[in-house]
Amino acid sequence: MKQLKYTILLALCFSMQIQAQNQTTLVAHYKAFYAQMQQQGDIQGVINAMTHLVLLEPNVKRKDTLAALYMNEGKYVQALNLIGVELLESDTNLATEVKAVSLKSLNEPKRAIEHYEVLYKQKRTVSLAYELADLKIQTDDLTGASLNITYGIANATTDMMKPYYETQTPYQVPVLAGFMYLKAIAKFRENPETNHDASILILNEALQLAPNFNMANLAIDAIRAQKEAPKTE
């Protein structure tokens, strides 16, 4: 009986050793596969390799990296399914950024703001101020948006550019012009019945900085159209 127990124990230990060796071999394989896919620029291959590594040898860094890979490929739902949407104190900066960008891209501005605010508190930047101002205007937090716009205008430099994608060909304008655009939209939202001219004046200032600013031109046309529309009783 003792011999049988000893034999079973040896077999179990041997089996566990084989499994550990197999896992170590698989981890090494997928690390090499990951590096090779990076070298080839095969993003889907990189995602597949990291997915296997997360399953075989999970850790926070790998999980966050995989979520960021999904985000960069526009797979926002997959990114959030992996790391969640809640605001957690344990989140890394990368996880917070993935949540912020993904929620914004999925048209969840209120939830996105929570994560952008964490990033902004950690390190104030002009780009984060712009994102927050834009999102706060969407959620009618005009006071909060004004604070972010003021910071952006005060700290923007001439070499900072902001991309826009509403046309077939993406274009860039000085980020200062972008903040002037947001300032005009916020001004209009304060009182859509009386702030037409004040908003258009600010938009024209943006166009002086960036004559190619299509969004500003579209906003002017929309505000003028609303101003000239017949009033209904």
C-alpha cells in the first residue's frame, strides 16, 4: 500500500514537472512569436501572441498591453471587455488611458471624463485639456469646459497641432485654434437664443489662426442658419 502511494506521488510529481516544462516552453514560444510579429509589423499576430501570453502567464502589464493593442486597432469593445470600464485605484496609467479613449470613442462621454480627469490630475497637458473640454461641452458641463479651455489657451504653443477627421482627407490646425473653436461652441451652448454673434466672432478668430479649419466654417454656417431660421410661436 505504501509502495502504491509512493508510486502515485512520483507519477503526480512527474506529471506536474512535465506540465511546468510544457508551459515554460509555450511561454518562450509565444514570446518569440510576439517579437517576430512586431518585427514583421503584423498587428493581428502581435495581438494573438499577447493573448496566449496573458492566458499562459497572466500579469497586469501584459493585460494592459493587450488592451492598448485592441484600442490602437479601433477595437474598443474588446479592449474594455478585457480590462473593464470602472474607475479603479489599482489601474495603471495605461489602463486608465485605454478606458478613457475607448469610452470616448464609444460615445460614452460621462464615463470617459472620469478617466481623463485621473490622467489630467497626474499630469496636466494641453491635449488632455482639449479632450476634457470637448467631452464636458457634450455633457453640458460648460463651467468645467471653460476651465479646461482657459488652461489650453494659456499653455498652447505655436508648434502644437490638433488633427481633425470630419473630411475625407484628415487635416491639422494649431491647437490654439481648436481651443477657440471649443470656446465658441461653449459660448453658443450657454444661450443658443442670444449668443449667435458672440460665438461667430470667436470662430472667426479661430479661422484667422487656421484658414483651413473646416470645423469652424461648419459651425459658423450652422449658427447662422439657426439665427436666421424663422421663430415658431
